[in-house]
Amino acid sequence: MEFVGASGTNVSVMALNNYSSELPLSDFVHYGVILALKKDGAYMSVAEKGPLFIIYPFDEHSELNSELYYSRSVWQIRRITVE
């Protein structure tokens, strides 16, 4: 996150519908969490869970298949804050 001038240990995410979630920044490194902007090469519309979508690689790590990690996968993101 240093390359964008951010420092901190947690990421706070707010969706268009005001759903919010916090996830540790370490999840991005440890699990390879994806911040998706496109699906199949095309920008995602709001109807397709865009404009941004945080998704965990559930198929690659069985321990992620829990309500904790499902709640951290946020779509229709309007704001991301590193704290």
C-alpha cells in the first residue's frame, strides 16, 4: 500500500447500499484477495456487482469458506479506506 501513499493494518470498505466491512490488510497478501474492476475483460456495472468488488479466492483456500470471509467480500464498492 506504500506505493499509493497508504499505511495501516485494516481496510474499511463501504458499498453503495451502505453495507460496510473491515478486513485486515494482511488478507490481501496472505490469501491473494482480489479487488476486481472487470469481469471477462469488461468493466462491471452496478447490476454486475461493480464498479468494484472485493472477492476472496474461496476455491483455493478451504478455510475461507466461513461467514467471516463471506462478510468481507463486498461488491458495489463506493469507498475504500486504509486505516
